[in-house]
Amino acid sequence: MEIFFLPSIVDGWASSYLNASEDETIEFGTPKVGIKNYPASFSWQWYLIVPEGRQVKITFDVFELEQSENCENDYLEVREAYFNDPSDPLVIRGEYGAILAKPMCGSTKPSTIQSSGNMVWVQFVSDSNTTTTYKGFKASFTAGKIKRSVLRCM
Ligand SMILES: [Ca+2]
């Protein structure tokens, strides 16, 4: 079992790097879901990584964010992550990756999300309004497998 949890601040963005091995399930989400609501002016990004050749499968357990038009106040978005420079596999980025889920908000629990690559970027952002508070979200991910349909030559 190999778990990396390296909180780091890069360009003002707090990030967590989570590595799941073959049969591992790793939880992530806003701080202390179920005990505390998420703070205002809070942002965090998670990099979800599974072994090469596998896909990241995300399942939501709790989801309650402030509802706003176009989810512009508080939101969660999910994209494929990528190496910023292919020759430097230490720097992973996500902000311009292919969209897996556009900014989501409100209290409708998102359905399962599966990537095509083995790295995913998840970003949570809350605005500065402190008068309304919500639970936040809790999710988990595993190394999924793309289901290949079997083609037979007739
Ligand atoms: Ca808010």
C-alpha cells in the first residue's frame, strides 16, 4: 500500500497528491465533512493518481455546496490531469485538462465519474460569503478499468 499525501502550496493553490494502488480506495473532500461546514474563501486541488493503464473512478458520498447561477460562487470541477512538461514527470497540472465535470454546485450528488487517463485533477472553490454555510463534499476514488467490448471476427 502506497499513499502519498503531500500538501503543498504552489502559486497560492493548496494541493494534495493522492496515489491509489490497484485495489485501494482513497477518500478525499472538504475538511471534516459531517462535522464542520466548509470555510469561505477556501480552495483546494487534489491530484488523483492510479497505476498507468488504469482509470480514475470517482464516487460521491456527500455533496452539498452553495447553489448559484452557473455555480460561480462555490463549485467543484473535475478534469483530466497531465504532465506540464512531458520530460519532467514531477509537475502535474490540471487547470487546462479535458473536462470530466464542469463546475458543479447545489445538493444533487454527482454520478460516478471515470477518466480516460490515469491522473485526474479536482478543484474545490468557495467564495468569500460567510453568511451561508454548507456541508461540502466527500468522495472516494479507485483504479477503474475501461470496459472493452469484445469484438469477434466472423
Ligand atoms: Ca459560498
